[in-house]
Amino acid sequence: MSSGSTRSAELGVPRRKDRRAGALARYVFAATLVRSADGGAVVAIVLLAHAIGLPGWLAGLMGASITAPHLLGPFIARRLDTARDGRKVIAGSAVLHGVLLGAAALLLPIAWPIWPALLLFASGIFGPMLTGGISSRLPSIAGPEQRSQRRAQSWDVASYGLSGTLGPAAVAWIAAASDALTATLVLAGAAVVGAGAVLALPRQKPLDKAVDVPSPGRTLNLIWKRGPLRRTLGLTVTVAFSVAALPIYAVATAPTFGGASAAGTLVAAYGIGNLLGSAALMLRPLRRDADPLMSSLAALVAATLILVMLTPTLPTALVAFCLAGIANALFFAATLAARSEYAPIEARGQVFIWVGALKIAAGSAGTAVAGATIAPTLWAPLMLAIALTAAAAASSIIERSRPRWSKH
């Protein structure tokens, strides 16, 4: 009897690890699929708008109709923390995102632009649920050990990197092989298929009914009052604003590196760096506390931006862009760890979505500011990005050193 019990106990750990590995693989597949649908939506709609002859400014507004409502995502996020089964909330969001996107694409060639724009706006509200929302499920999949959670977060970083490349690339390829409408409908279908993959994830234990789940406003106030979460939000937003200048800088400097094609090569180097950074984290997960680690890695991002600004040739610029991608991947993994480890369980989903939504908004603002400031001086956007990132890293270190502000 005792030997049988011992054998079962010995087999229990490997089986549990196998189950977690399988669940993590399903998570990466589901997350990459729904995030690709979200990440490629802007490219798809802008291509479709151009294909049917809409002016450039209107095509841009159609794209903004998807990204702008991401800021409203946190106001539907409370449902994720109160639901008995959060998978259904995320899957429902993916289905609605896909259906609304597909309907807008079908309507765009035959109706006044205001109607598809409204559908796109509604679709965009569910975007944060497909990014930060699904990330909030990861701690229950990875298990309680910090090392396994950190390794799982590196896979999550890879999912973000893959979807950010795969979504737009798939749209461009399908549009070239067929047309922009087909590409958009395929993307919408991917969101619906991704919903099914989300439902295949392990179910997370629901909160006790007695737990008070805060409102979106209270959650944002909670983030601001808790030192580690406040620093997570501040550093995440600042770094997102800063690295958003890199594609604009790549386009502006491409002529000095041999032509317009250099811009795509530089951006690709940055994407490769992101994937290399996440691969390195799979082999060696982050080990320090997430709070001080974010400050150090934000400073590292600033250092790589300095390298980008100082590189005189295309080969050195490619290396610098790749290093910036690696640094950003490491930083992003630290922010995921911070959100997971410092967020209260009753508001974890909302914390993930608030930080994710504000990160997207900051990235959009960074792109706009870089575009506005690069005309007078090529290095102006990067100088601003470096100054802001270095200042944010320094202020977080100073704040943490003061007992009054370190936790409150």
C-alpha cells in the first residue's frame, strides 16, 4: 500500500508538469491567434480603405477607429474578475471582435464610412481583453512556483512578438494573393477560431463570492496607490511611448542607409531582437524581484536607444535595433511578472487590462509625437525617448529607496 502510494507520488510531479506544459502550449497558440487578429486589424482596414478608393486621411481615421477604443477596454474588464469562468469572457470578446471586424469589412465598400467606423469602434473595445485579459490567465496555468511563472511569461512575450509580426504579415500576404477584403475576413475568422482555443485552456478557480471585486475606477486608484503597481504602470507607459519612435526613425533614416528598403530591414531587426530576448528568457527566466528589475531594464532600453541614435552604418544600425528589441523583450517580461505578482487576486484581470490599454495608448501617442518632431531634426524623437525613459527609471529607483513611497 505504501509502495503504491510512493509510486503515485513520484509519478505525480512529472504528470503535473506534463499537464502544465500542454496547457502552456495551448495558451501560446490561443494567445497568438487572437492577438494576431487584434494586431493585424489596423493594417487590414487601412489596406481595404485604400483598395476601395477612400482618401488617405479617411483610411487613417478608419484605422484609428480600432485603436482608440482600446482605452475603453478596462471598463468592461471587471467582468473578467467576477465571472465564474473567465475563459468564456475572453472567448466571447474574441468572437465579438471578429464578428464586428468582419461586418465592418463587408460594409465598408457599400455604405457611408460612419457605419463601418462605428462597428470598428465597438470591435476595438474588446481588443484589451485579447491582450492583457488573456495574460491574466497565465499564473493559474504556469503554477505557483516563481520560476515556472517567469518561464511561462517569456512564452507570453514571444506570443506578443509573434502576433505583432504574424497578423500584419498575414494580411499583407493574403491581400497580395487575393484582395484586402479577403485578408480582413480571414483575420476576423482567426479571432473566432482563437475563441475556441481559449475555451480549451484550463479553467481558473473562481473567486469566492464574498470577495469584493473593485470597479474600474477603484482599480486604477489601487494601481496608483500601490508603489510596485504604480511604478509598473509608469515605466510600462514610458517605455511604450519611447520605443514607438523606432519605426518612424527607421523610415526617416532609411535614405542614409541606402534606400527605403532599409526601413523594413531595421524594423525586422527590432522584431528579431524581441524574439531573441524571449528565447533567452525561456532558457534563463528572470530571477530578481520584478520591481527593481523593471527599473534596471528600462535603463537598459534607454541605453540601446542611445546606440540606435549613434550608429553610422546600416550593419551597426541593424545590431542596435536588434539590441533594442532584446532589451524591450526583457523589460516587457519584467512588467508581466510585476502585474502578476503585485496585483491583488480580486483585481488581477483589471490590472492587466488597465496597464495593457494604457500601454497601447502610450505607443500611439509616441508614434504621433515622433512623426511630429522628426521633421526638424532626425534625432529629436530618440533624444526625447531617451530622456523620458532614463528619467522614469531614475525616478522609480529614487521612489523605491524612500520607505514612505516604496510600498504606498
